[in-house]
Amino acid sequence: MARDTTDFRPIEGVDELVAYLAAGNKPRDQWRIGTEHEKFPFYVDGNAPVPYGGERGIRAILEGMQQKLGWDPIIDDGRIIGLV
């Protein structure tokens, strides 16, 4: 169930929905436990949300962490959106 799926037909029944979801399953021996952690940053001065761009933005933060920590970037539509 990758994001690059090109079949945009509407699902027309429960069996079709179950089959679609089951297609994304991994075998039990490949199951892993993971977490997703999100924080929403705000500037201390004024409590404004931090924008994506700019020298004090999300992109700059992620790029700085990538350089300092050696993590791999998650890229979406040419933009860094996370690190792994």
C-alpha cells in the first residue's frame, strides 16, 4: 500500500476493502514495534508557530540535525519532512 498507488477506483464492498488492507500485511516473523513522535514547535518570543522555511524554520532544524547526527532524510515532493 505504497503512496505511489495508481488504482484510484472506489472500493465497492467490505471484501474488497479487507483484501486491500490485507495486501499491506507483513508475515508475522517480520512484525516490528515502532513509534511515531511528533512535536509542534512554537517560538518562545510571541508563541508563533515555526514555519517550514527560513533560517529558523523546520527545514533548517531538520537539515541541522541531519548534519550533526548523521540521520537519513525523509523527502516528500523535494522537501525534507523527517529523519530516520
